[in-house]
Amino acid sequence: MKVLWEHGALKPAEIEELFPRPVGNGAVRSVLLILLEKGHVERRKEGKAYYYEAKTPPESEFRNWARRIADVFCGGSSKALIAQLIKSEKLSAEDIRELEQIAADDAAQSGKEEVRP
């Protein structure tokens, strides 16, 4: 999906070339068919070639994966997932300030109480 998000509509051979590690054309085609069946990609025929394009936006897919991870590892709690990620990383003071700013900006946009460290 990342290759399609970054490069737009591509043929399987083009996806194979752009993939970050060696992968066979058959494997690429198998995954594309699964993604097509699940509605994540669209396919159009031009001449003899099929072009595949991402249908699901990356933000939507990220939310889906984050929700699944929270469900499996954190009892469905996004807060617990974020806390676990923070605990497992080596964050600098600047990283923490940036996260606090993101939380404060989100709170201001949604009308929530101000977030304080």
C-alpha cells in the first residue's frame, strides 16, 4: 500500500521494482488481488496491462490498524496504547514537549479541557 500511496497507479512489475526489498512478481500479484477483494485498491486495464491504485487513504488505514492494536494489546484503550508506546520509547525532552503540544492543539480544536503536563 505504501508504494501505491507514494507513487499512484502502477503495474505489478513497477510495484515490484519500487518495493523496498526483493519480492517476487507472483507474491505482488497475490497481495494485490487480496487488497482488491477487500476494497483497498482499484484496478483498471490499459491495453494488456492492469494498473493498481490505492483506494483506502493512509490516514484511514492507520486509524484501523491503531484500533486493532489497541483492541488486541490494550483492551481497546487508545490511551493505554499511547501510554505503552511512550513507555517503550526513549523520548527526549523535545519529543515530550512536541507530544504535549500535539495534545494541547487537539484539545483546543475539539473544545476539551487544556492538557497540562
